[in-house]
Amino acid sequence: MRIADLLRSKGSTVATAEPGTPVRELLAALAEHNIGAMVVLAADESVAGIVSERDVVRRLNDRGAELLDAAVVEIMSTEVFTCAPDDSVDSLSVLMTERRIRHVPVVRDGRLVGIVSIGDVVKSRIKKLEEDQQQLEAYITQG
């Protein structure tokens, strides 16, 4: 299965933030959309970074409540691993496991076209296993 197939079934809408967005607003948006991370876009719409709940919690431990008024650019990860729509879900799974990341922006021609979470990868694997099981059961029962 390709990333494009996964996006077709889950959708390609991505919640994004600007580098200057206050962390307080970021947290409200994460809660509103019920998501764990947001892609941070530069002025030219390219991916500038990614910021997750985990990033916020770690920085809160260091800086305290003052962090809530800080800009997202101060806490976002700038080393962003991305994938392309034509990449396989299997290769993305390897990347997520090796790099210990849970959210990967999907980029085509330098533009954000979606995001895939570890949950999306797990769901696709479960779906594939269920399909394989059904095919095997049908094969066995047909003799």
C-alpha cells in the first residue's frame, strides 16, 4: 500500500501553525482537532517544522508556564522527516520505528499534501491483515 492510498481513505486535511503562533493557541488547536501534532509552515508554505504535545510537555518542564506565551518556533522540531505520496506504508513504518517519530508530513514538490500518524499506519496494517485473512478463509472454504 502506498501513502497516497492511505491519504485517500483518511483524508489529506492537515492542521498547520505558523512559526509565530503562541504555544497557548497551538494547544487549543491540538485539542480542538483532537490531534497530537501540527506541521509548522514557513511563509512560502514549505514545511518549517513540526510540533507535538510531547514537545510542549518537555519544554514546560524546563520553562514553566511562561512557555504558553512563547512562539511555536521556539519549541518545534526543525529536523522534519517527510515522505512522498508514492512511498510505501511499509517504508514509512520503518522510518517511524527507526527515528521514533509518530507523525510524518507528506510532501509533493515541496508542498504539504497530508500527514500520516503511527495510528494511521497501524490501522492500515490491521486492515491489510483482515483482508488477507478473509481471502485465506475464502480460499480454504472453496476447497
